[in-house]
Amino acid sequence: MKTFLRIILALIVIGVVALAAIIFVPPSLTKPDDNLAADWEPAPGEAQYVTQMADCQACHTAEGGEPFAGGRPIESPMGTIWSSNITPDGETGIGGWTYDQFHAALVDGIAPGGVHLYPAMPYENYRHMKEEDIRAIWDYVHNDVAAVDNPVKETALDFPFNQRWGIRLWNWAALGKPGFRPDDAASESDALARGAYLVQALGHCAACHSPRNMIMAQDGTNADNPAFLTGGEIGGWTAPDLRTAESALQTWTDEDLKDYLTTGRNAHSAVVGEMQLVVGESLQYMKDEDADAMIGYLRAISDVTPDPQPVPDERTTDRLDAADGPTTAKLKSAENLSDGELLYLNNCNACHMPDGRGAPGVFPALKGNSLVTAPTTRGLTEVILHGATLPSTAERPERLEMPAFGDRLSDADIATLATFLRSAWGNSAPSVSADDVKAVRR
């Protein structure tokens, strides 16, 4: 019995020592690449471009707030995380940081003082950035961004997620080696390697578009993992699959995809949710050759051949005259309508048309729309409840806006309408309940 107690006591002591080491021993940080000269400077305009491609402003700018001054709420399964002020303000921003500290934040998720950042900051992806790009972002936020005195709300998650030392264990299990290493698909050409770098590291697409594993790490940060970019979830919204045969991208031409990424709309769909920010603050500024490289890489990692669908005829009357699907025919006849069909005709039909195909580049199609048929229904419900606005971009400056229907329709009405949309025109997705809508409205 005494031997057993000694073993238990020894294990407790070892556990306490290990816990103390995890909490108090400073973490090992990735050193900046010494191959880059100390006096290196980015080419004119490159610092801003890299910062745009890294999409820093979208997360670090509150709605209606000053650029990069933080305060935007980031929803996570653990609770709300508030983005930090990354302007060069010495008190509330990062004006007092050194470059090495900035590098540690982007690559290791460690802020000054050894504070572990929550992985809502995508250092899981940024750790694969090239040294010159990290230096370029540092140059931009310190020399071109205005300092803003803005103390942001402190993140206060419930126990045990408020114990940041636990993130150190997560980092050990989740993080791969730093630095960019092209996967098999990207090794065939310089253009594909550039596309891979934009997708994997700088653009951190997997942060939203890859599923999460048991420890909530991204299930793959490059295409060598078959789960990479096969769809994820962010803030209750489904981030669609970009890779498999189920992806809507496989029904678009390369031009359609380029339009979507750089203008937020194409002949088939339009951006909603977080993707509005991504296009508005980042992708609309993408160089033409970078957009082509990104699209080339997304095509290269897919195991299917795209099957582009025809663009709806701009002559809407001719198109509707020729449409004869069962849903379309019933809506055109306006006879013996179900509650869902009646709600659609009264609220949606004028823009999205009886055939559910909308108007190219203006009103997105609902037929085959990944938001409409997503596994989670929050995105569709939020758009109906609160409306949506397309970002104004250089190529498409018009800021088109879908009205909100939350004040006009009850929870039951919206559930009925959403259920209709998810089963009309060949769509096939489970129904939406009034309780689902109520949870989103609340």
C-alpha cells in the first residue's frame, strides 16, 4: 500500500512540476530568417499589397471603427474573442513592440510577455509566410497606418478557455513546422507555387474553408491532406467546400471564379457573411497574375474536372418562357401554392425570379447556391432576417443591398420560406424550424 501511495505522490509531483513548466517556462520562439538583410525594405507599394493579401484590416477593424484599431468581435466555439489594436499607438496598439515580438505573434502566436494569442488569429497559417512578407506587413503597420488610441474590450472566455497557458499544449499538437513548403500539387510550376502560397499562408483560406479536427485545429494546412479546403464553419456559417465534386466552384468557369474573388459576385452567386469582408478589404486588390495563380492552384488540387454551367440568358423573359421545371412552372402559374411558395412569390420572386436563377452579377441564383443548401442554416437565416450588402470594389463599385425581412416575417414564416428554398429547383437540404430562426434572431 505504501508503495502505491508513493507512486501516486510521485505522479502528482511530476504533474505539478510539468504544469509549472508549461505555465512559467518561456516558450521557444521561431527566430526571424537571418538571410534577409537588416536594412531590407519592401518595394514601393508592396508593403500595403502584402498587408491587403493577408487580410489584416478585416479582422482588426471594428464596424464603423478606425482601420486596424481593433475591437471587432470574432465568434468562436469557446466564446467571443475581441481583435486587438495593431496600429502603431504606443499605449493601446503595437507601437512599443519590436520586430522580433511582431514576428513571434505572426509565426508562433506569442505576444510580448509570453502571452499566448488565441488561434482566432490565424498564426497556424501565417507561420508559413515568407520572411520578406512578414517584414513588409511590419513596415506597413508602423509607417503607413495611423496610430489610434483605442483600448479594445478584453477577451474574457469562460473557464477553462480563459487559461491561456493551455494554448501552449494546443500549439504543440496543432502547429506544423514554420516556413512555406509547396505541396505536391504546387511543385509543378512557379505559378502554382505562388497560388499555393496565397491560399495556404498569406490568404489563410483554410482558417475558414477547412474542417476542424478533434482539438479544433485545421484539418490540413495544405493539399497533401485530403480534407484541406473541403468546407468548414465560422461563426455558425458554413464556409463552403472549395475542392471536391460537391463544390459549387466545379460548376463555374475560371472567369466566374475570378469575378467572385475580386468583385464579390459572378453570374451565379454573390458573397455573404465573412467573405464580404475578405473581398472588400483584401481580394479586390489582388493582382491579375495572383488571381490567376490562386485559381490555377484551386483547380490543381481538385480531383474532378470542372463542369461549367451556362450563364443565365440576359433576356429574362425569354429565359422564363423556356423554363419548365416543376418548381418554376408552379410559381409561374401561381396556382395551388404552398405557404413556402406563396412567401417566395411575395418576397423574393421580383429579384430572384420564378426559376430561382436571379440576374447575372446582380441578384444571385438560389438554385444550387451553396449558402442555401449548406449543412448549417444560420447563414441563410441571417441573410433573410438581416439582409446583405455586396462590397463595393474597383471593378464593381455598386453596393447592391438585399433588404432585411426580419421585421416583416415571423420566425415561422422565415422557417417556411427557408425550407422551401432548400428544396426548390432541385435543391436538396433538410428543413429549417422556427426554433432555428428564433435562435438566430435572438
